[in-house]
Amino acid sequence: MFRILGTFVALPALVVAQLYPAPNNPPPATTAAAAVSVPSAPASTSNQINIDVAFNGNFVFNPANVSANPGTLLNSLDRTLAHSVTQSSFANPCTYLTASGSDPAGFDSGLVLASQFTINVTDNQPIYFHCKQVTHCGLGMVGTINAPSTGNTFDAFMSAAVSLGGNQPTDDPNAVATGGVHGVATATPSSDAGGGSSGGTSSSATKVVASGFAALSVIIAMMIAVLGLTSKTSPDLSFFLWVPTLYDFDMFTKSAILFALPAFVAAQYGYAPPSNSGPTSAASAAATVPSAPPSSGNQVNIDVAFNGNFVFNPANVTASPGTLVTFYFPGGTTAHSVTQSSFQNPCTYLAANGSNSAGFDSGLVTASTFTINVTDTSPIWFHCKQITHCGSGMVGSINAPSTGNTFDVFQSAAKSLGSNAPTDDATAVATGGLHAIATATPSSDAGTTGGSGGSSSPSSATQVVASGFALLSVIIGMMMV
């Protein structure tokens, strides 16, 4: 009886381990570190041209202007922030090319990251394309294939895009399209396995095989245990092709547990069935994050990148000393920051100066909150240090005066810098501050996950408890054998 009980004590371990695999806790990666680990596109060959999207973290395609014969495959590799390869026209460089007459609509990779997108050049006509991420085309993130050397050249096309600046049209961020004019995409973007390993995580195929083996082990263990409970003598198990008839009860119950153990091991080491959720676009990921809650009393809440735009909302607030100002960062793929600056240098981190301390800096983060405590009524100026965001007007102020050094003047000064805005240290994070104090670095905001989206993933605490229970159950089961 003790041996049979041992078998059944072990079985919950298998179920729990399969539902709640041991937590995988890799250290959080910064945006900069993630970008550094990504290799550039491989060298082009005769009928294969490879183009880097956002080369070296800049808003450019590299090479941005190529010549390609019909039949050449153009492969773009997008491996950092979410970008797109969206076909347009020379006349409208930042607008998706819709169908016109006998000409079909253009191709559009959609906003993706860590992927590659391939088009097949069909003739020698010029092909124009851009990145439809907000502000990117207006910053000159465009490219051409077979552009002429005079007239509608690449340089003229890029100049037209840059002239739009922050007034560029906004394409549908959720749209993805195959097909195209003069170049055809036959498939949507594919995940780029060459972008580096996942740090030891098993492949989907391995997970499927291991999970199947684990499930089979559980079934066999349960069948053997049930036969043992319903039979006073050793049952005939010859129907298992690989298991001979077991002649003593000790061997019988030990076999039950031994069949069960592989399932436990497989589940505990991360071989749970792979998730079947589809690829998440930048737009859909960001859409699941709710807005900051309403401000009240001595608590002011500010949305970072409100509604997917490069703005703080509200961008200019009044706060008395002792007020807590909390910034809510959205999820998704684009990291932002709240970095203190000065009125004179709106896009430059505020360094220590004489008796004045250095400013606060949340660092580039997503799905987090960052809180500062206002210490006096002097103006506080801040910006987002993500590349080009400050130059696009992503700045804010606290207690800005209504005349003179106003918020509007501060934002205009930032926009005047445009793509020439200085670049702050992307990896820097700083507490402290001037006229307001940050006492802690950003914290992951569990309240901004925006729902499960159909997932039932347990918390890390649940996984630890479940894993411990699973291990204890197996130990007790083995002791009873």
C-alpha cells in the first residue's frame, strides 16, 4: 500500500510541473545591450542583397540605395526597435503605396523587430520605400532600389521625406502586405534565428518532443498504478511492447515511479509545450498597456508616449513641494526615458554644476513606472533620450512659468534641434535630481500588463512554490518505494 501511495504522491508533481514549469529568470537586458548583441546583415551576393534596418541604431537603411537586376532577392534585417519596410512613391515618400489603376498596392513588412523581410525584384523600375514608425520617415529613414542618377534620385527622395519632418503622414501601424510594384514580397516577415541564441532556451521542436514524452510517461505511470490497485497479483503488462510481464510487486511499483520521473524532469527544465500565441506587433503590444490613472491631491500621473505618440501627457504640470509625480511607461518594443535637462539645453542630461546636483534619469525602459518627489516650486525640465525623440518634441516640464521660459518655448527649442539633438548615454540611470528627487530606479509596473490576452502564465512566486511541491512529492514518492 505504501508503494502505491508513493506512486500517487508523485503524480501531482508531474501535473504541477507541467502546468507550472520551473521559472526561468534571466537578468533583465537593457535596450543598449540588446542592440549590441545583434549582428549586422551578412554580405550581399550576386542575386541576394542584404539591407540592415536601423543600422548601428540610427534611423537609416544600410545600404539605402541599391541597384538590383530582375530576380534579385532583397533581404532586409530588422533586429532592434520595431521598424518597417513599407513601399511608397517618389511623389509621396512617407505614404504607403495604394493600388492605382492596373498597378497593385505596395509591400509592407509591418512594424516588426528581430525579423527579416524579403522581396523579389521583378524589373528595372525604381522602387521607393520607407519606415512607417512614427517620425522615422520624416527623419530620413527611406530607401530606394534602382533609383535613377538624375531626376527622381535617392537624394531627392530623401530630401522630400526630411522636408515633411514631424508632419509626415501616419500609415496604419497594424497593416502588413505582401505583393508590391516592381518588387514582390511573397511572405510576411520571418523571425531571424541568426540574431543570436536565447541564452540556453530549448527550441520549439525539442519542447514538443519532450512534452510528448512527458505526457506519455504520465499516462503509462497512471495505467500501471491503476492496475496495481485493482489486482491482488502482479498484472500482465505484456501489452506494453517494451515492458515484459512484471513478476513482483516491488518491481511493479518502482516501474510506475520510474516511468513518471522523466515527465517531472522534462517539465522542470523548461520543456513545457510551446506557446501558440502569434507574433506580437509593436502596436498590439503597446495597445495592451492602460493609461496612467487620474492625478489626485499630491499625486500627479503622467503618460509616457501617450497613445503611441512621442509626447508626455500631460506635458506641462504644476506641482507643489511634496507632490509625487509618477511616469507610466508603456509596454511594447520602443523604450523611452524621463531624463532631466535644462531650459538652455533641452535634449542634454543635466550634469552637476557647482552646488547644483545632477539630474534624475530613468534610463531607457518599457512597462515600468518612475516617480520623483517635487522639493520646491522651481521649474523642472525633462526629455526622452531615445534617439530622435527629444528633437521630435518629446519633452516636458513641471512648474514652468507662464511667461519667458515657458513650456512652449522649451519644446520649440527641442524641435529646432531635430535629428541634430545631442545623444545622451543610453545605458545611464540616475536617482537624485534638482528641484525634484528620484529615490529609486524604475520599477516594473504589474498594473500595466493590460490583461492576460488569453495567457494563463503563473507568477514567479507560484512557479517557485509549485516547483518545490513537485520536488518534495517526488522525494516522498521515492522514499515510499
